[in-house]
Amino acid sequence: MHIIYHVAAHDGGYAYRLDHVWSETFADHAGALAAARRVARRQQLGGQDTRITYQTSDGHWHDELSSGGDRPEADVVDG
């Protein structure tokens, strides 16, 4: 999986977004760009394998092992 954070003017300042979800607003472009780069780096950090349990919309429960190494590639696009 590959995800891209976009940095742009937003809500009277600058922010980064993933798909259609915006971050908090930063006073300047440099602050938003630095934050987006930090988030992209953290997104790629692996963790420990863990067992997860979740319910789907049809009411069925599922139990599975989620790999801590299953992380997306993340990039930042400025503009």
C-alpha cells in the first residue's frame, strides 16, 4: 500500500491531508510540511504483531492476527 500526504493552504493557514481528511491548521507552510514529514515517517514504523477482533456491518465478529510489519509506504507532496 502507498499513501500520500498533501501539504496546501487550508482554513487560513497551512495543513496536510490524507485523501479528504485534513490535519490541524498550522500558521505557516514550513510547520505544516515538517508535521507531514513526521507523520509520514511514523506511518512507516513497524510494531509488534497483535491479535485484533472486530465486528463487520453484517454483525459478524472476526478475530485475526495483524502483522506489525504490514506498514504502508508514505510520501509527502508539497503543493
